[in-house]
Amino acid sequence: MAYCGPRGIELAAFLRWSPASQRAALEWQAYENRRCSACGSHPEDWAEDPRAHHAHMRQCKGCQAKQRVAESDRAKDAERGTQIVLAPGSGAHCATCRPVDID
């Protein structure tokens, strides 16, 4: 299901694939699972060429918003394990950011 679920492929449909196609899909998934979640490079990239990639600085508005929250007093007082996540739309219209008192 780790291969099928994220792609919206029904398990029954996947099981109808030929064994060779199933094996190829699962091998590809295993290969992709070794990719670094932080930078996106793959260990094989570096094994084949120690200068396979170089780095650039890039500013991301989403990361900027998350960093602003992370540096706030509210975040510093948060319980361990609290994650900062992006939510769509304006915070002014967010029930989590602007809780509504219900009596």
C-alpha cells in the first residue's frame, strides 16, 4: 500500500499488474525511499560523482512564515512534539488561529 495509496491505485488493481510490473514499481519505490527527505538527493548520485550537485540559497515564503512562527514566544512555550504546519488561506479566517468562543 505504500506504493499504491499515495498514487490512488486500488490494491486490487495493483495485484492485477504482471509480477514484473509489480516488482518494478516496488523496486522504484525502494529506490526513492533512500532519497534524502531534506535535500532530495540520492546516495547513488554522490557515489557516481562526488560533485553531482551543488547548493543554491532560495527563499521560500512558506518556510519564511513557518520560521516566523517558530521564533515566536508562543512557539517557544509550546509542548515538545508540536509541529508548525502551513494551512491554506489567511490566518484571519482560520478557526485554529482565531478561535471563536462558543457559549
